[in-house]
Amino acid sequence: QVELVESGGDLVKPGGSLRLSCAASGFTFGDYYMSWIRQAPGKGLEWVSYISSSSSYTHYADSVKGRFTISRDNAKNSLYLQMNILRAEDTAVYYCARDLTGDYWFDPWGQGTLVTVSS
Amino acid sequence: EIVMTQSPATLSVSPGERATLSCRASQSVSSNLAWYQQKRGQSPRLLIYDASTRVTGIPARFSGSGSGTEFTLTISSLQSEDFAVYYCQQYSNWPPSITFGQGTRLEIK
């Protein structure tokens, strides 16, 4: 079955960096756009970034533009999010999600990985 | 940025009754709207996309309607497993944006 498993979440100090990974299985990873979406503790959902199937196109939320970089390795069925200059407001569970139809509808989602930015 | 506003924030409904959740966009998003369900401690799950297309495997009691700026998710006969938080989400190509509503918590009355 289709599965997404995130990893890499941790406690990091403000200004620090972190790299998240998402391992995909059960589908042809290279055929799909992928996204990162986050959820601050007790809050709603915020889309962070997406990447096209061939990595030719990426897009970011204004809140992370210039600090985060999305990438993928289709040979390894993996999605990544490099997060730099982290701020307290970046504290959240980060989910990776597959774009179901190419129209930015997200299904399925991984279980999430927690990033905590605190001194 | 297109702002999505969901109402009510919390909806209390008895099992077996109908629930109607609303989502309003700050400007037209055509039919570019989806609904997600998130149960406590779980990841969100896509229910409806393109405003009214049900995802394979989602029960027929879930239906979506609307276009432009006003959208509705209806759950025709609530089951115990339906009590959760529901989010709407839009995408627009210009200006490029993907935004979620703040969520409606559906609780047992």
C-alpha cells in the first residue's frame, strides 16, 4: 500500500538547521508532485512547499521562502526538506504528502515528524 | 493570499444526524477546493477534491458542494468515527497559493 514515512525531526536552537526526509513506498514516486505541510502544536495546517515530479519546479510559502529548500531523489524514492535559519515559529509537526492528481490535493500524508525550535 | 474561513469553529451533532460544515474563500477559487478529516493524533485524510469529487474509499455519506467562494461539506448520517476536525483547502494558480481553513471541530452532542 502507499506509505510515506518522515524522519529527521529534532530539537534545534533558533538560527539552526535541520534536514527532514520522507521515504515513499507502494507507488511510482517519480510520477508524482510532492509537498511538505506543517502543523504547529494545537493549530491548523500550513502548506510549506511543493516540488514537481522531475524537480524542475518548486514553490514555497512566503513564511519559509529563502530559508527552506525542498528536493527529491527519485532513484531513492525520497523527499527532503532542508531547513535553515530556524525560528521558534517553525515549531510544528511536518508532514510529507503526495499530490493525488497534480492539482495540489494531498493524499496520502505521512505520520509526521516533530521539529521543535527552542533555546 | 486567499484566506479560507470555516464556520462554525465547533459543531455539536448527535450520531445519526446530518452535519453541515461551511468554508468561504476571500476570492473566487472556482472549484479548486478540497476537504480533509483529521482525527485526534492522526494525520489528515483527503475526503473530497475539486469541490465535490469523493476520494475512492470515502463513504457516500460524505458529500461536497459549492463553487466560487462558498463551499459546504455535508455528512448525511453521522457515525461515531466521523467526529474529528475538518479542514478545507484551496489552490490557485494566480496568484500561486495553497491555503487551508482554520478547521471545524465536529463533536458529539
